[in-house]
Amino acid sequence: MQTKGKVVIITGASSGIGEAIAITLAAKGAKVVLGARRQERLEKLISRIKADGGEAVYRVTDIKQRDDLVKLVNLACQTYGHLDVIINNAGIARLSRMDDGQVEDWEEMIDVNLKGTLYGVAAALPIFKQQGFGHIINIISTSGIKIAPLQGVYAGTKNAVRTIAEALRQESGGNYRVTGISPGFVNTELVEHIPDEAARAAMKEKMAQIAIAPQDIANAVLYAISQPANVDVGDIVIRPTVQD
Ligand code: NDP
């Protein structure tokens, strides 16, 4: 399997799914380049990966800042000489009813989940085109597939990412691969950051009942990355078996 030596950027690596992806890929010999805002968490993760014999660097990154993504890509290229994969994983879920009018939360989700992902794509594409290879992996959501109350704008941002990714794939001309991974309920701190109390309580209850582990998503990322260069893994949906 072809993971050893690959240079992989992971946004949102400071917790949950991103952290599990970083540990999993580093254990398979990938050189991971980690971005998120919480420096202490990233430092701890780097120490853990290095203690286990892996290779990793980080840069404090706010994906709402376009330049932060450029700098993260530069860090990967300057440290390891090239870039194989960018995993646009960072995201937030500020869920609420539409008639609650939480416009600032809508904007924040658009800025992080959609524009932040696009900034990652914009930063990586010139490198991929120049190299003639690369791989964009977006962590999307089953929310974008089965639309539910409270999840309107969140699902909208995720579906926008899915739509754009398909155009990207068709435009790639074989220069890079594009993979979308859509998790269902995964046990992470994502729901802890939902400002709306009722929405947070509902999601936490659902999580406690059915959520799968971040490792289950990391395994899918590993699968997509480790396929031969002529194999493009498109969309993968991974949800709890009992999720409706
Ligand atoms: P977590 O809350 O554990 O992780 C979210 C990550 O995103 C954190 O590392 C956080 O780091 C980072 N992040 C948030 N905002 C920014 C920002 N502005 N700039 C940089 N990094 C940021 O949740 P998950 O691991 O669950 O979420 C990962 C992805 O998986 C998200 O895109 C989410 O939408 C998606 N997903 C999750 C599901 C679930 O059930 N958990 C289901 C479907 C999809 P920091 O705060 O340090 O910046």
C-alpha cells in the first residue's frame, strides 16, 4: 500500500477526526503537516506522533484566513519538498432552526466549512498542477445527503463542497485525485461547540446512542490515500449501522 513517505496536510488536526487521521497516517509512514488554531493541542499531537516514530510538523492555522492555508502548504513543501495530499477536515456545526435567525452562525459555517475548504483547495492546486500529482480529500457529512431539521446551513455548506469537488475532479486532467468522505455521527467534540442549547442537547443524545469512532473515518482516509495513483476513490459514506 502506498502511504509511506507521502506528505499530507490535515486541517482541524487538533481534535476528533483530524487527530485520528494524523495518528493513523503517521503510523503508516506518512509525513503529516498539521493545522488548527489550538497550538497546545497540536504540540501534544506532534510529540505523540514523534514518540511513536512518526514525522510531523504543524503551523497554527485559522482556515478563515486565506493566507494561513498558503503558509501551511508552503510549510509542507519547504519541509518535505513536495505535497501529496491535502485533507480539508476542519469544520464547525452551529446547528439551529432557520427561524431562529442565527445569521452570524450561518456566516461562520460558510466561512469555515465552505470558504475555508476552498482556501485549502486554492493553496494546494498550483502545487498539484506543477507537480503533476496530488490528492484533495474533503471531509463532508451525511448531513449533506439526508437533510434534517436544524442542519440546513451546515448541510448546505457540506453539499457545496461536494458539488465543487465533482467539478474539480472533472477538471483535474489526471493531475490530481479528489475524494469526498461523508461521516455520519462520530464521537467527537463537534457537538460541544453547538451554541443552541436545544440543538446541542439533541445532538449529544444522538451521539451517545449511536456514534462511531473517529478511527472509523481515519481508516477510510487511509484506504483512499493508499490506492495506486491511477485509482481515484470518489465518495465514501461511513455512518453508524443504525443511523437512519
Ligand atoms: P472536532 O470539533 O473534534 O474537530 C473540528 C476541528 O476543526 C478542530 O480540530 C478545530 O480545531 C478545527 N477548526 C474549527 N474551526 C477552525 C478554523 N477556523 N481554522 C482551523 N481549524 C478549525 O469535530 P470533528 O472531528 O467531528 O470534525 C471534523 C470534520 O468532520 C468537520 O468538518 C465536521 O463537519 C465533519 N463531520 C463530523 C461529524 C461528526 O459526527 N463528528 C459528522 C459529519 C461530518 P481548532 O479549534 O483548534 O482550530
